[in-house]
Amino acid sequence: MNNTRWKHINKKWIVNHRGAKNPVDFNKPYAWNVEEERTRTGTIEEVGTIFLTNKECPFQCLMCDLWKNTTDKPVPLGAIPAQIEYALNRMPHVKHLKLYNSGSFFDGGAIPRKDYEAIAALLKNFETIIVESHTRFIDERVIRFRDDLQTDLEVAIGLETVHPKILTLLNKQMSVLDFGNAVSFLNENSIRTRAFILHQLPFLALEEGSIWTQKSIDFAFDSGVECCILIPLRAGNGAMDALLAQGDLQLPTLHSLESVLEYGINKKAGRVFADLWDLEIFSGCNNCFNKRKQRLNTINLTQQIQPAINCVCL
């Protein structure tokens, strides 16, 4: 890792490399979907996700592209419950629901505490609610929301990596100790956790990047998370494109994603999923891509390693 190449990277540099935001309406979420997921009990069930329209996350991480669908100012009181109701009226019925906020659900500057009761009333019939939060906002407010909710609450936290220098470079404004303390606090209060882990990092060769993904999986499970989601690092947010152009970023390959997923599955420490969104950008072969994508999806759903796909590209 060439330490001299990244000393200029800071929040100003990250923001200066951005393009324009997409137009959004705070009266409705900017997207929602329903996908199959293996639950912690081993069943395969449909899980809904609502992508809430809200203000931009204050941390402005190096790799983030969620800012593209955010407002410039906080949304008004009552807007988030209205968005949830809007999506629920249009989605198929599901028992499990994710609320993703382009930031942290427990950031009071994004979702006011006064909205919690209305949100909880909308979600009382779900079996599981999953929200995302930075470690900085994980405290008694999570417990209060869980009590309002009166159903199973799970919190997803972006660990990203345990590489100490690159975690700082990502502008997460969080340490691995912060992550471990947040998971311990949630576990002590019977709230399950899942970790988002980046696969492949700037300034690392592919082989080294896979090693650090494995180390991050190890740390997440050792900290007490129940589930890890491996997110292959993508370009497209401006900052990542700049790093890619100057040779400081190598995008992961489909083969490397397969390898780290298999590593996590073989640990048998909890569920491990590969994020399959926009997966084709990591494939260099049209002959085997669809089969390999289906294989990854089957591994996600069964949590069992499937026979490898043979191709001349490997």
C-alpha cells in the first residue's frame, strides 16, 4: 500500500468529485423491492426493502453512492411514516422488512424521535424489522425504538473493513473498537446485528484485498454479529472513478467474490450473503456469467457451497 498516494483524500476531495443528485420527492421513498432471503431460522422467505428519501448522511464516506438519492435538507416531521405507508400500500405482503435511510435510522437529524411511535404503529404486524445505523447513533434510542416496535429488531452496521489505515481513509469516522462496542451493546439488549463488509479496497491488489475481506469477516463474527453481507466495491460515485482512473483502485472480480463468500460460509459462524446488485460489472465472460450469478444466489439462499462452474475464462 502506497501511503503517499492518499494523503490528499479528505471529505472535501470526496465531495468535489461528485456529480449531480437525482431528483427525489420527500413524500415517497425513492425505491422499494421484495427479494428472497434465508432467515436465521433456516427458512427462505420474502423480505421487503424500502429505500427512504431523506437527507444525506453526515459522514460522506469515500465509497458511498447513496447521496445520489437524498434531499439537501432534513425531511419534515411525519414524512418518514408517510413514506413507509406509501410503500406498504404498493408492495406485496411480507413478514420481514428493511428500512434503509441513505444514512442512519437513529440519526435524530434524519428521523425525529417524535416519528418513532407512528413508524412503530405501521410495523407492528411484521416479524422482523431491519434498520441501518452508524455506531455513533447506537445507544438508548435504539432500545426505545425496539420497545415502541414490540417486534424483533435487527440493526445493520457498516463495518466495511478492519484494515486500520483504509478504514480511516474511507471517512467512516469509526474504529473497529467502536464497531465491537456497538455490537456488544445491541447483543446485551437482545438486538441482533448484521455487518456490511466491503470486498476489495482502494490501494490494495486483488489478492491482498481478499485477505482483508476474510479478516473483516472473522472480526465481525468474533464481535458477535449474526450475519455478514459482502459488498463488492463499485465505481460510479465520482471518488471511486477518480481512484480507478489513477490506478489506485482495482475492482473485484467475480472469482474473488466467490472465494470470499465461500470462506465466510465455511466458517459456519452465521449467515453470509454476497450482494448481487449490478453483478455483471465484475464479470469478464458472457459465457458463464448467468450460471455463476445463479450459483451465488443459490449459495446465499442455502448457505451451502455449490459445485463450481467450469469455464475457459477461469
